[in-house]
Amino acid sequence: MINCMISFLAGLIAVFLLMPGLIDRLKKLSFNQTVSEYSLQEYKEKAKTPIMGGLLFIIVPIIITMVSQMIYGFRADTAILLLSFAGYGAIGFIDDWLIAVRKNNDGLLPRYKFAMQVVLAVVIYVLYVLSGADLSLRIPFANTSVYLGVFYAALILFMFAGSSNAVNLTDGMDGLAAGCSVFSFAVFLILSLLAKKPCAVSFFASLIGSLIGYLYYNVKPAKVFMGDTGSLALGGALAAGALILNQVLALIVIGGVFVIETLCVMIQIGSVKTRHKRVFPYTPIHYAFVLPKEKGGLGMGEVQTVHLFWLASAVFAVLGLFVALH
């Protein structure tokens, strides 16, 4: 528990103190970006807000976790956590870098981004196998597991690609993705404590602290955005946490907000392409909450919407913990 508190406070204090310097540096470099190509026009006007704020909440937990490994010893599962977190963050960084340099919203081509995600997922699968991990899928409430063998590779690919892109879709309002992530990672922190994995505890505790420190600068009006650098990294960490703790199916509930955001986009795209009709007023679905009522939305304020999604994420986290423990 002491390790947990120290890691949490170290992440919180480090990001809180260092973020202003990073924001100033990003502004000088003119590393700005529109929030999302799918966002409402009023959110696209936040283009002068610097991106890549996710760099800090990636670097800080990695350093803290590496120090923890020096104390408690190297563990393969922690290496998978760090590789997933840093690797998917690197893919997002390349995307953000290209957008910032080109001064438009054209980053990595989707096929290149997906190819890099696939390669990284394959590497993670190989490391997972070499670590001697069980390639069985745990079935909650059934007290049993289903051996998948080589099909576990497909599961890992789907889980990592889906998770990283789901957080990316959710990152469209000030404080939304980071706040929802805090609740999801809190579940993995509890599970790591119960499993007595000290290095994983350090990682999740420091990441939660770092995200809270980041949120101070990211809640409305945001002074910095995490960019794809942060959102892909967070998605990779969610998937890796579920993998090393053998909670793949529980992840669907733990990350319920991210799952719903993704499903709504998929349903919307499918409906538009096949029926030429929208199912929802706007997707990603969080924009439908702030869309004026005359346009089919709920007409809520941005802060109110973000807080509602935080509450939903907290509920999903509690339900996800219950699923993970049964």
C-alpha cells in the first residue's frame, strides 16, 4: 500500500509541476491540432490549444515503474505493460507530429497506423507467450477458462486495436477521456493489489496520479490536449492491463464508456452506408449530448456532459470490478 501511495503522489506531483513547462514548449513549437475530425464545429475552433500533453503522463509513469522494477525485480508482465503503453503512445506521437508539422489534420494514413498497431500487437503476443502465460480466456461467473491457443493472437490484436481506438474516439471534450480513464485504471490498480503485483501497482497508481495532474490543465477550458499520443497510449495500457490480469472479458465492462462510444460510431457508419440514415443525431455519441435540441441532441452543456460520462465510467468500473472478481 505504501508503494501504491508513493507512486500515486509521485505521478500526480510530477505531472502537475512539469505540465506548464511542456505547455509553453508546445506553444512555442506551434504544436496545435483540431480536437477531432468528427467533432462539432465549435470544438474544431479549439485548434490553438497545444497537443501532445499525453507525453508527460506517459513518461512519468514509465520512469516510476522502472524504478519500482529496480526495487522489486524485473517482471515480464510489467514489461508488457510498459511496451504497450509506450508503443501505442509512440504511434500516436508520430501521428500528432505529422499533423503539427504539416499544419493540417492529415497525420498517419489509416492503413499505416493500423499496420503499426498490428505489428506491435504481434510483438506483445510473442512476449506474452514467451513469458509462459496461459493462453486461456477466463469466463467470469463460470469458474472456468477456454483454451484459445494460437487464436489468442487474434484476440490480442482485436483487443489492443479496439481499445486504443476507442479511447481516441472518446477524446473529444475537455477532460472526457482522461477522467473516464482514471476510473477504469482504478479497477486494474485494485486487481493488481489483490494479485500482489507490486510493479503493476506502481504503474497503475502512478498513471492515475499523472492523469489527475493532467486533468488540472485539461478540464474546461483546456490548456492542453493529450492528442493521439495520449489516447492511443491509454488504450494500449487498458488492453495490457486486462491481458496481464487475465480480465479480457471484464475489460468490456470496465471500459464500458469507451465500448459504447465505439459501438455507436460503428452503428452510425453501418446505418449511413446501408440505409443512408443516421441512428444517432451525432457520433461520437458524446457530441449528441451537447447538440441543440432542435438538431436532435439533448442540449446539455459540455461540462455537464463530461461529468455525466465520468459518472457512467465510475458505475462501469464498479460493475467491472464485480465481474473481474467472479
